[in-house]
Amino acid sequence: MALIEVMNFSSTPKPDWFSREGDAEDENIQAELKATCQLPRHIAIIMDGNGRWARLKGKTRIEGHVAGVESVRDIVESCSQLGIDYLTLFTFSTENWNRPEKEVSALMQLLVKVIGRESRKLHDNNIRLNVIGEMTLLPEKVRTVLKKTMELTKNNNKLVLNIALSYSGQWDIAQACRAIALDVEAGKLKAASVDEQLLASYLSTGSMPDPDLLIRTSGEFRVSNFMLWQCAYSEIYVTNTYWPDFHRSQLYDAMREFQSRERRFGRTSEQIQINNRPANKL
């Protein structure tokens, strides 16, 4: 099947983003999640399983990637409605460049088509698009549409949507170290001032909080070189669901699990309870 046929969205029109507003049942679920006051500020997702989903359906891998776009829409929409500040989606890793050339080419075409088509919808809903990764390795058409959308949405402040493209956690740490070394060499920094906090500020996510919740679909128990520094204390949620079948109901399950956990950051449960205890009124 030709790529242009697989990627012809117009033949199977999908609902617009944010078209579910007014769904009473969904609004009630979101209200319950918000009522706990324990929503993650930053959610990161390793979107895995498009190829296996396609194989089970008797479809091509490319069709699996196309189907995954609908999950992206639903997750972005629901995160925005819940008031999540940051959503990072692991879209294409540095290692993914080693995949078959035909698949990589189709993925790049898909990026151009989807981002180009949905940039206005992102902007209209106050969502800022940001890209982390080695953008210089991306084809010019991909860079062009991404830069255009980032410029269009740069002042939006409801949700920051990070797309991790040509990204790896090891690259992120290495590029931060190089930048620090150059600043030390230029006399802008002293080597003695380099600590964990400073290094974190040089990462591609330096202006953002670390992910509170890391979700991985398809049942694989590994982080796959994704945000290695930033996810040091993220709560990890793994689901067997393949990405094209991961929608808002599965996201809500992950968030309920997140809310049930005690985040200690090296402290004891007793310390957490004392710190959360209301102060006595005099």
C-alpha cells in the first residue's frame, strides 16, 4: 500500500480536538481526579506498541503509527482539560533512526501532515508546542513545520506539549555537559559551581519541572533512554495496552494509581505525615 494512501486522513474524517467538551460522564471523572488536589504537574509518556497493534489487526506498521495519532489527540485534550501543565510525548528516539528507511520516511511525512494540520487547533486551545531532541537531524520539511508551529504557539500557557523527536536521555545529558564545559571555558561559570541543580538547568527541559508521572504503554519494563536524568523520582506506570488503544480512560487509571502512591523522595513515611500535618492553631 502506498504511503500516500495510508496517510490520507481525509478519507476517514476524525472529530476535531476538544470536541468532547460537554460529555457529562467524562467531566465528572475529571472533577473527581481534580478534587484530590494530587494531579501530576508533568506527565511523560513512552508511546509504545504501534507496530504490534498493527500486526494484531493485520495492518502495516505505518497504519499503526497513523492510528496512534488519535491517541495523541485524546491524551493532549484530556491533559489540557485536567489542567496538567506539561505533557511530554516520546515520539521518535535517536535509536529509531536505525529502523527501515521506508518506515522512518513515512513517520517524517506523518509528522509534517499532522503538525501542519493541527497547529491552528493547538493555538486556538492555548497549547504551546515545544520540541526536545536533535532537531538538526530531522528533514528540512519537518523542521520547518515544527518551527512554524512553535512560533505560532510560543505565548500560549495552558499546556506545554513537549514532542521528544530524535531524542535520547544520554544525548540530553551529554549536550548539557558540553554546554557547561563551554561556559566554564569561556569564564561564564566556575567548575566548582557545577552541581545537580545547575546541570539540570542545561537539559532540554531546564525550564520545566521533572515529570511526576512516567507512563509506558505496551507492557515493556524499561525506560528506553528517555529522560534519564529527569525521571529519577518519577512515579512509573506500565500498562499492557498498546498505544493506539490508550485513551483518556486509560490515562485516568494511571492518574488514580499515581494518586494512591506515597511520594517520599528519600524520606520516611513518618516524615511525610509530619510535614503534611496541619499546623496547630494558637
